[in-house]
Amino acid sequence: MVGFDIALLPVLRELAERGSVTAVATATHRTPSAVSQQLRTLQRQAGVPLVERVGRGVRLTEHGRVLAGLATGVATALATIESAWSEHLDGATGTVDLAVFPSAAELLLPGLLTRMRTHPGIALQLSDVDVSEGEFAPLTADHDVVIGHRPDGARGADRRSVETVPLLREPLDVALPLDHPLAGRQRVGIEDVVGATWIGVPEDYPIDRVLTAMAAATDAPPEVAFRTIHLPVIENLVAAGHGIALVPRYTSRTRAPGRFRLATLADVRAGRRIEALVRPDRAVRPAVRVVLEALVAEATSVTS
């Protein structure tokens, strides 16, 4: 590859992660024509087709996917050098953009912010996000650290483009109204809740997958009266007697006393994995490493 310009590699990587020239242009503050021109230049230098037309857009060829993967390695190597030099000069400083979904923010954010007081040179820029399971990894293109979740057994993010830092496994319990016939039980089985009215989360969210699996085990579709992404709303509806729900144990237990009961779900391993997702080239930044270490420490304290 004589004259191969590695400075053009980021645009190919962005196309691999964002899926369209328009999305790359928006994210990189370029015009679509400028992005297309860079892709043509890179393709000419590479000597093989890197993109191909699909309808009104383009997609990477096999050569393009391979080179986009190598671009991640190049970006990580350059970021490692820059980060090591920055740490040598100034230590762990700078702004870290952290995206977190609401119930994880409730569980982890207060303690994280307390821990970060010992690192005054690092500023956290917080973003509230709540998306379906498969949409957390793509957010790493726009945020330094993304806290996502997935149900037990679900495949994690592609390790070639996103590093995953496990934080905790949070069991799912059954939330019951105080006057529910099962409210005095410590454990309830799937058969105990067949035919119950549920308060649920949107379809394709991790907790909904558990409810779907429970339904498959009994061949009885769940009756979901209402769906919402807001955990406190779910808890309020349960407390008012409008149904039962699957809720994350550590997050809901502080609000349960006197309002609703939590029972362990027997017969099925129900839980969600909360993890931090980060691009490899951002993971080497000293400030990002400090935030990740603080997140791991806080998650450990929550489950102990």
C-alpha cells in the first residue's frame, strides 16, 4: 500500500459503526460529499473495493470490514501514545462523557460522584439514555463510557470494536402488592404467576426477555397491562395493586418496605448484567480508566 494515508482510516471506521455516509458526516462535522471523497481516496490507495452501493446508500465490502477493524487498532495505538504522554505531563485529567440508563444511574451514580471527588482534575459529563439492549454499544461512538445492560445468557457487544467492563449482575425479583396472595412468600415459581397481570418494560428490553422466557416455559403468553421504561412508575403501579412486575433487586429494594413485597423468582435464573462499554482507543485514556475503576468499585460496594 504505497502512499496509504492512515489519516483517512477513521472515516472508514465511522462508516462501519454508523452505517451511512450521512451519519458519518453528521458525527464528524463534515459534508456527505467530503466523506464520500475521503472514502474514494482511501479506496484508490488501498487498491481494492472498500464500499459498494446498496440502494441509495453504501456498505462496506469484506475488504472494507477488515480495514475498518484494523483502523480500530491504529486508533488505539495512537491514543495509547497520546494518553501516556498526557499522563506524564498532567496526570489523569480531562472530561469523560458518561452515558447511563436511569435505573443504573439510580444505583451507581451517587456513589460514583462521591468517589470522583478525589479526582478533581476529571470532569464527568453525564448523559441520560434508555435504549433497547442492542443499542447500547453503538452509543460508544458518541460517548466515552456507556453503561448498558443485557439479560443473563444474551450475547455481549462485539469485542473487536467495543471493550466490555463487567460491573455487576443484578437479580430480578417479583414485585407484589402488599395484599397479594403471594406477598407472604419469600420465593415464587413460574407456575405461581401464570395468568397474572404484569406491569412491564418495552419489548426487546432485557427484563422483557425474561418475562418472555417465563411465558415460553409455561406456554402462556403474559398479560401485560402497561409498559414503561420508568422503574418508579412500575413500582407505583404494583404498590397500587394494578399488577405484578419483574424488577431489579438492588435498585428496587430501597423503595419496597411498606409499599410492595419482593420475592425471589424460583425455577429460573433471572437477572441482568450491567456493564460499562467503551471504545478501545478511549479505554486507554487515563481519565477514562479512573472512571472505570471507580465504577467497578462502586458496583462491588452495591452488591456486598
